[in-house]
Amino acid sequence: MFSYIYTMVAGHVSPAQIMQGMKKINEWLPPVEALPDIDEDDCTKSLQEMVDDFRFCHKMSPLEIATMLKEMRIDIAVDLAGYTTNTGLFLFRYRLAPVQISGLGWMESTGLEETDYLITDKRIDPPEQSYITEKPLYLPTCFCYQQQKELPKSKKAPCMDNGYITFGSFNRVTKFTDPMLIAWREILNRVPDSKLLLKTIDFASDKTNLVAVF
């Protein structure tokens, strides 16, 4: 029996990437169980169609989830979240299955002795410079993408109407570095009338220090 474990926000880009990875895996090993902790949306429904048994377990305690999985006698457990928000990676400490794998939603080593394999590629983890604690399962690339069909086609660059170029980043502030911010400031200074659009939930609390950089 094959089980996927993931905890992602509905509508987030990561589940879309994970679906592509799961489709590739399903070509040689059909999945049986998926144990998510996300709100239901179109992406969730698509994932439900890819497995035989789909269970929401966000209201269950870690011990309850681990007990359930052990009773299901899982052969292979795959964590798809790594060290992301509300991760279920810690469930591996219960040794849910004889074989435990992490990857797709998290591209770094887990550092856990209970994680047997890591789904990766040779760009992220070059064999000659490997640092991961798991055995690598190499894909041609870990960066899977499929365009959403319902999105409208782009007509032309907004700068054609606006009269200025808008740069953008939707990453968390925790991913910003001082050299990155300085580079962004230099780009804005060199491109006349350009603007920078930053969108992140972190700004709900405070953005004063970041604005001061510019």
C-alpha cells in the first residue's frame, strides 16, 4: 500500500507541482491513500481523483494519524511537505512504513534518520557533492509545472499601457536577503519610473523596515 502525506494551503502553487510529480509516480505505482490537511478546492478535487482513498485528517492528533496509518499497514509512506507550514513530516518519527520518502513539496534534506529516500534531481543534489542524509531518488527535474487552463491569455505587457515597468515578488519576507534588496533597489534606480510589487502575508503585521530599504 502506498500513502501520500501532505499539508498545503488550497490554491497554493505547490499542490499543482505535486500533482505533476504524483502523475509521474502513478505511471509505475498506483497510489492508494492520500492524507491531506488542506481546504477543499479544485486542486484538492483533482488530487482526490488520483487516489483510491482520500482522507482529511486536519482534525486528528499526530498520534491518531500515526495509529491510523499503522493499522492500514502502509508499505511506502511519502511526505510531500517537508519543513513547510503545518507539516506532517514529524509523523515519520513513528515509522509509519518500512519505506519512508520525502520530496516534491520540499527540495532539501530532512535530516531525519527515519526518512529513507529523498526525491530530488542532480541540479539540487549533485552526486559528486551530495550532502543529504537520505538515499537520493533522482528525477530529471524536481521543478514540475502545468499551466492552469482557466487562466486568461496574456494580451500584452502592462507597461505598454502604464508607461512604466512593474517588477514583482510574491515570496515570503523570510526569503529576502540584504544583497537581494540592495540589488532590487539598484534595478529600480536604473529603470526610470519603475515600480516593485511585493505581495506576502507577512505585510499584514509590519512592513516598515522593508520600505525603509528603498
